[in-house]
Amino acid sequence: MTDPGTPQALRHLWASPALFVLGAFVAFNVAGSREAGWALMAGGLSGPVVALGWQAVRRERPETAFVVVPLALLALMTVLFALTG
């Protein structure tokens, strides 16, 4: 269960890679733009990096699920997009 003191904006930053993966999927498969797709995949790291910085400044430790799930999603989808592209 998440800490009730965790700000909603911080939770959204950790969840943001899912939106970037969705955008990359559309770029790769609908628009046919590989450059835009890879740019969106790289941009997917921005949310977790900002969230880690935010929690480092506040001297908090992020929950394991907040780190593992979004970064695993990015890693998995990067491999799948690379294999199919």
C-alpha cells in the first residue's frame, strides 16, 4: 500500500512512463515514425528521474513498486519495440 503522505503529483510522475510508452506505440505503429517513437521512449525516463530527484531532496526513499514497475515497463517495451522495428 502506498504511503498516504505521498503527494499525488509524485505518484503521477512515477506513473508517467505508461503514457510515454502509449505515445511511442502510436508513433511506431500508426504514424510510422521511428524517430518520434524512440524520442518518446527516451522521454519516458523524465518522470521517474524527476520523482527520484524530488524524493532525494526530501530525503525520502521511494517505494519499491514505484521504481520497479515503471522502469521495468520501459525496459520491456524498449526490447519489444527494438525487436519488431
